[in-house]
Amino acid sequence: MHNPGTDRARALLARTPLVDGHNDLPWAMREKFGADPRAVVAAVDLAVEQPDFHTDLVKLRRGGVGGQFWSVYVPCQLSGHSAVTAVLEQIEIVHAMVDRYPADLGLAYTADQAESAFAEGKVASLLGAEGGHCIAESLGVLRAMHRLGVRYMTLTHNDNVPWADSATDEPNVGGLSDFGREVVAEMNRLGMLADLSHVAATTMRDALDVSTAPVIFSHSSCHAVTNHPRNVPDDVLKRLPDNGGVVMLTFVPRFISPAIAEWDDRLADAMAAVGEKHADLAARERFFATWDGRHDQPEATLDEVVAHFEHARDMVGVDHIGIGGDYDGCALFPHGLENVGTYPNLFGALLDAGWSEDDLAKVAGRNVLRALRSAERVATESK
């Protein structure tokens, strides 16, 4: 796909870092090669294009990616010590990846380090923990993860945690519990961004009430455009300018396409009818393999992704929008956005739609780096 603005987009991304909020390559590699971080990283050469992954060094270069929050994800089936072990192994996979490709990847703990890595021609590598169950209700684990480089934590994944409600589970504590508010306050103290993707709207509002630093949505889109519980309602979006936060819009088809969201509701109903839980990713995959409706899935489009960007701009302005592709986190992506090498198609389409290059430099990476820098400042001042 070649949009008229694609060449301009490539030039833009060569001089300003595109910092994507969410990529699940570490877990995709673990699923394929096992849990031992060093063995996982040794098992695949990311310097060569990998047909089984949406992400490798070749595609990252092609896509103009200048910074990546690598997701250190833990599935909800793991809890307690097992979840802590898994998140530490995931963190180690990212460190081992950076060690293996020092000319291509540069570990970044701060916004300044991310910009320095980009200036050196590397993909700045930051870490984001997906799923607050990975701290096993321990602020000590949260602090240790920060020490190891984790710079955001998604408060929940698909299931509630004891202290915060998820968007895709039955309400339990009604947003954040008292301990949940302590978690957000501790993240502010550390300089770790609270990531509100995956959480219930009540949790989003509670986190915005308590956080003294910007929040992010590492991979969510707009609820008003596509009615899906993983998307952000307008009343929450409208609070981001005062908070300084950033909604990092995602490309997950069921979150961006109204037709696919409706099809996904049918899948959820079919699963519920036989006592299966749609939010359980492993159960969903098993059920989908034999589901009658699996061949009816509509295809998502680049235009549908652009519609979320336009709506977000109407709600929050260009200073509070970012990118969170969720590559290697789901099977299919919209036509024209099939892998991390396709970001110039999106930026080309936005240029064609009248967005300025300065707008898009903010969306690409400036906004999320500003939010991270602000969180760092809050942490410094709190000490």
C-alpha cells in the first residue's frame, strides 16, 4: 500500500522518534520457545525477517520505529508467586534481547535515555508490565520491577485484580480499592506511569482522581467510535488534558472496527452459552478453532483506525494522543497495518487527512516522552 503521504511519513519518522506503547513480542517468543529467557532469545534471529512474528529488527527499521515499550505480560491464569516469577522472566527476555542486538536496541530507563538511543540510531527499548496481578499485592515487587527498568504497569489485564476492576470482568471493588489507590500513589512516587488500558471505566476515573502524574492508555481506542469495553469513554478522554496523559491508540481489529466488535459480541455470546469465558485468551483460542462463525469475521481497515485518531483529536487535542499497536498481541491486523513495518502507511494516511507534520511528531513519540518526563519529575519532587 502506498499512500501519497507515505514518503513524507518515512522522512518524518527518520527525524522524530516513533515510540510505540505496546508490543507483545517477548510473550510471543516465550510461547514459541519456552520460559528460559536466554534460550528464548538464542532461539530466533531477530536480525532476519521473521514470518511468524509481527516484529523483528528488519520490520522495526522499515516501520521507522524509534522507541518501543516492550510488554512484559503475564496471563491472568498465573497468580501469586507464579505471576511474579513470570514477570521477572519476561523482563529478563527484554534485557537479553537488548544484550544480543546492541547495535540495534538501546535500553532506556528515562525519556532522555530514549531520545539518546534514538539519536544513536537504535530502537529505544523501554519496559511496560501488563497486568497488576504480577506484583502479587506487594509494593516491594512493584519497586523491584521499577528498579529493573519497568516504566509503566497496566493495572489489570482481562480479569480483575483484588484491588482494581478490569473492563472485561464483573465489577468487584467498584474501581480502585484503598490498596489500589496506594499502588497508583506508589507508582507516582517511583516515576512509573499508571497504564489504564484493560481497566474498567470506574477504575480509569478513580486512577485519574488519585494520580499526581500523567496516566497513559498503552493500547486502547475510542469507545464512542467502537462500542467495546476495552475502549476509552469520552468523559475519561476529556480528563486527559488536565492530567497530562496520553491515549495510545491501538490497531486491534475488535477495538477499532464496529463491525468486528459486533462479530466479537457474537463470539462472546456463543462462548457464554457453553460456560466459557471470552476474556480468557486461551479458552477463546480453543473455542474459536471450531466455532461456526469464525469464517464470518469482517476485515478491519486503515480508514477505521484513522477514524479513532480523528475522534481522539476532537476530544483531547493532538497533545494527548500516541500509538500503541499491540503487535504480536493478536493474530490479525487491519489491511495496510499488518506488522510493525507498516507505520508509514498510518502516518501517510493522517498526513493525507490534513494532520500537520508537527501534530504527527507529537503523536509519534513526543507526547508519551513528555508524559514519562513529567512522571519522572513528580517522582523527583516527591523525594
